[in-house]
Amino acid sequence: MMRVGGLATGMDIDQIVNRLMQAERMPLDKMQQDRTMLEWQRDGFRDINKKLSELDNMMLDMKLSHTYHSKAAASSQQDAVTATATTSAYDGTYDINVTQLASSAMNVSREKINIKPNETLSSQNIEGFNTGEFTFYTFDENGSEQEHTFTVNEEDTLNDVLRRINSDDNNVRAFYDEGLDKVIMETTRTGVYNPDDQSGGSEIVFAEENSFFTHVLKLKGEKNASNATFEYNGLTMTSKTNSYELNGINFQFNNVTEGSAKITVVNDTEASFDRILAFVDKYNEVVETLNESQREERYRDYPPLTDEQKEEMSDKEIELWEERAQSGILKGESVITGGLFNMRQSWYASVDTGGEFSSLTEIGITTSPNYMDGGKLLVDEEKLREALQQNPDDVQKLFSNSDNGSSRGLVNRLEDAIDSTMAQIGERAGSSNSPSMENYTLGKRMKDLNDRISAFEQRLVQVETRYWNQFTAMESAISRMNQQSAQLMSQFGGGM
């Protein structure tokens, strides 16, 4: 039916229908606000799980030996040799005398090659140039010969050929230097791999029939590679690279030494201290986040705004309103309060380590006496450093032990509490990777609301159509009545 907007009655039918529909839409607005609130709760839960996950990731380091047994290595000739020590390195002094660095092999054109690198080789009248397959050899870790063959075609430029050599897995790179007008071909690794004296110790060997390298690129006479040579506490040793792993220490050679360099390895208490302190800081940050979610005031008079309400407000007003509307949306959630309780409890219990320490307080870590802190940890830095200096093994046993029962480490207990809380939050709010809303509780409720909203919107279309049909019928009836009245008046007037 055609909609007639008050032509007969003079009524503003559009406004009347809009006001009637506003009343009809009130249940829809409430459902949309409920859906927005569920979305806010879901996002709030996920933000908390993100924080818990960050702490959970840090706990891996807290279970590893290097956190409590860090080593520091210092060199008396820092410019010549440096060292890094693993947890397996023994404390003490190591004498290193570097007499030769490892170097790579290099072959350079013996004279200018007079080749334009971006023009085809076949167009340049190069003496000795032929297309076809060409071969060179390198050597593997065992000194066995490795053959590398590539093809030179009529349409190839010098740069094409060099790119082909470089793209092969051959431990060799080659490039053209425009200033020298020469090709440089060198090994990409240091050290001697060729055991055959007949080749003169070359690391890149050209096949005899290969005229491309020797005649076209004019490569001849390699600068041989060398191994690093050094003395360790008087024992002469070699390395193909400028580093060497020995007794849990990695030595890095930067230059030959002036006599012997002394490498001193000691326990790095500060590194261990910093890792533990960083973990405590992250734990306190997570506790603050969870506590804040429970301290926020809930403003129930500030529901989520509808689209119509937002149109009547400024951006700043919307921001302030939604700040209050979202405040306290997770307040009183048992999964959070229970998670906080379990996290605090994981620190309090005694640990049967069989060593010197059985509780956090013995290494200088306590919980805050201020109830507003919600169980944050406080660190007596001097006491913690002393424990790490004197007995890092027992500090590790206190924090990390995967056994169950009374000997389970504090970090392992905390991990149990956090994993349980994260799993419960996941059941409530899912994750950003959740494939379906039906996989978590809030998602099921949102899906149900979406279905109800969709059905209600369809009903509103029917209601609005009904209103318009009714008003249109009224307008049509009044219009007919007006016409009849006009006709009667015309007849009465015509007869007088």
C-alpha cells in the first residue's frame, strides 16, 4: 500500500510513526546494550589473559639454570679477544695467546678485464670467450671436493653470470668492481678446507679446460685462506673460524694478542639479580591489573550508548560516558578473585628443597603488608644478592622444581595457578583465535542475543509497515469523506 503522509488530516504521520517506533524499539535498544556489555566483558577478560600470558612466558626463564648461575667473562685485551661464558663454565682465569686470525680465500683478476657488465658478453668481442658449461671446485668440512657447474649463454651479461654463481650454494661469492675493472671471487667462510697440496692450497679450484675463469675473468693466483692459531694455557690449537668453544666458554678472536690475554670467569650475580627483579616487577604489574579490575567502581546508571544517543553527543561526551560505562565490568568475577587468591597462596607455602632455603622470606622477598597492594612482592635487594652470591643452587631449588608435593618449586606452583586461571578465563571469554562464539560462555550469550536482535528487527519492520498501513487507510477514508462532504456542500449551495 502507498504511504500517504497526512495530506487529508494535516497530521505529521512521519513523526507520529517515528515516535511509536521509538517505543517499539526500546526492547531492541536494551538487547543491543546487553550485547555491547558482553563484548566489553569479553575484551576485559582477554586483556587480563594477555597480561597473565606475559607473566607465564617469563616463568620459562625462571625455571632455567642460567637465571641463577649466570657467568661473566672479562678479557685483559678486549680489542683482541673477548669471551662469553655459559653456566657450565668453571670460575677461574684462562690464558689465550692468538698468533693468527682465520681468513677467507680471495682471487682477483690479474689485470683489467675490459668487459661492460650490463652488456651481453657475446657482443663485446672478448678474447677467449665461449658459451657452454664451466666448472670450479670447493671443499666441504671433510676436505672432499665439491663440483659446481654453471652455464654461460649467448644473451648473458657479466652480471648475469656473477648472479648465477652467487645464487648457488657453494660458499663462494663473486662481484665486479667498476673502479678496478676486475672481478673478485672469494670464499664466504674463513679457514682452510682444501687438504690437497697439489692445488697449492687453493679453496677455489678451476677446472683445466675452463677458460672462462682464467681467460675471460683472468682469475689466477689465489690469496690463500688461513686458520686461526692460538695457544690455550700453553697448548697450541687451531680453528677454521675466529671463534672457539672450550669448557663452556666461547672465545671470539678480533686480533692477534700481545702476549697472552687473560680471560677471567666469575659468577654474574647482578645478571641473576636483574632477571629475578624483572620477574617480580612483571608479577606485581599483573597483580595490579587484576586488583584494579576489582577496585573499579561500577556505574550502573551509565549503560552503553545507543547509536541515536551518540548522534546527540560530542566525541568527548561519548568518551567520558563510555569510560564510566565500562568501569567495573569485571568487578566481583570469581575467576579473577579466585585467581588472585591462588597466585598469592603459591608464594606462601614452604618448599622442601633439601637445601638452605625453604621460603621466599629467607632470600629477601616478602609480600607487601599493605592490603591495598593486593599481595604484591617486595624485595630486600641486599639479602637477595647475598643469597645469589653464596648459594645460587638453593635459590634455584626454591624457585624451580617440577616435582609434585612439598618439594614443588614456587614458580612451578605459580605457573599452576596462572594456567588454571587462564583456562577458566578462556572458557568464559575465549581468545582472539577462537573460531566460533559457541566455544566460550560469553560468546554463546552474544550469539543468542544476535539471533534475538535479528528476529526483533524483522518484527519491527512488520510493525512499522502495519502502522503505515493503518494511517494510510485512515488518510484515504478521511480523504473520501472530505470529497463526499464537498460534493454535498456543492449540491446544497447550487440549489439555493
